[in-house]
Amino acid sequence: MGAPRRFGSCHRRQFAGNPDQSGQHRGLEQSRTGSPDPRDLAGALSDFSRALEIDSRATDSWYNRGLTRYLKGDIDGAIADYTKAISIAPDIANTYSDRGTARLVQLGMEGAIDNSNRVVTVEPFLAHAYFSRAAAWSAKGDNDHALADYSETIRIDPRYARAWAHRGLIQLQKGRAAQARSDFAEAIRLDRNLESWLGTELRKTVGEGVSRR
């Protein structure tokens, strides 16, 4: 499952100098770190909501409030905010991608795949979209589609460490031990923090037995 991106503009626009969006800016500042304090998230949620009271069509405020709700564990609220952002600006790939991630967390696999399909149509070179779709395929037990999407993620962004790691796990499930070892080695080379996570995943795989081929 993909992690939510950092806060900011869903389509990388800047709003400096607009006093009506001070709530938006304050919300961004309160949520700037990767793992914000819960009190900061509450403040950010309040500020993004205030920004939306001022401008109900501020796509970035809907998007960032969705991210805030995602981090607070309010998945339904996050999906609702992403959906509102999409209704205002339907051509922003990042919003579809993050809504797909939220739907994946919600175990709405078909919804996650549908969202990722839309992202790929809008922005076919966004590696995160293929990664999210691969995770959904994997959760559905469709390893062939998952393998193809993890491979496409790597083709677009060879430094996407988690794609190497997840592809390795599928290679292992399909009985391709040599390819799996190669993928694991590359994942750890790119991100040493994955070593512990992979160890846990491999222990689970061994414990369950490699049954999906």
C-alpha cells in the first residue's frame, strides 16, 4: 500500500500573497512533517476547513484536508474530500492516486483499481499510480497483473525501492527464487529501512507457504 504524499498543492500551484488562503498556508505549516503530532493534525484540519468556508472551490484545500483526514484515520472523510477535489478539478492525477490509496486501505479493491486506471489515463508516467494499482491487484490475489504493474513502476522510476520489494515477494510466490533475491537486494540497496520489513514479510510467506503461483 502506498503511503500518502506530503502536504502541498495537488497540482503544484502556489498561492503566495492571497490573504484569503491564510488558513490553507497555516494548515500546510502545521502538517509539514511526515509524521505530524496529532495536535498539529487537528489544527491543520481546522485550518483547511476554515479555508474551505472562505473558498469552497479551493481544490488544494479539499485535497490537503483529505490528506489530513487520511493521517487521522478518517478514511471515509478522506475519500469524500478527494472526491470533492476531483469534482472541481477532474484532470489532476495526484488526487485520483491518493483517493485510490485511501480506497485500498478501506479494502475497496475495485475502487482502488478504477482510480488507478483513471490516473494512468491522465498521467501515464506517474510511477505511484502503477504501484497503487499493483498493490490492489495483489490484495485481490491477481499476481500476474500485480507483477506487471510493479514492473512498470520500476521501468518508470528505477529508484522506487518499495516496488522492487513487492515485486520480489510476488516473484517468490510464483516460485522464482533467483529473481526474488535479485529484487530484494535492489530494494535494500535503495532503502536500507526495507530490510527489517522484508524480513517480516518473508517470515509470513514461509509460515503461510508459497501457495499462489
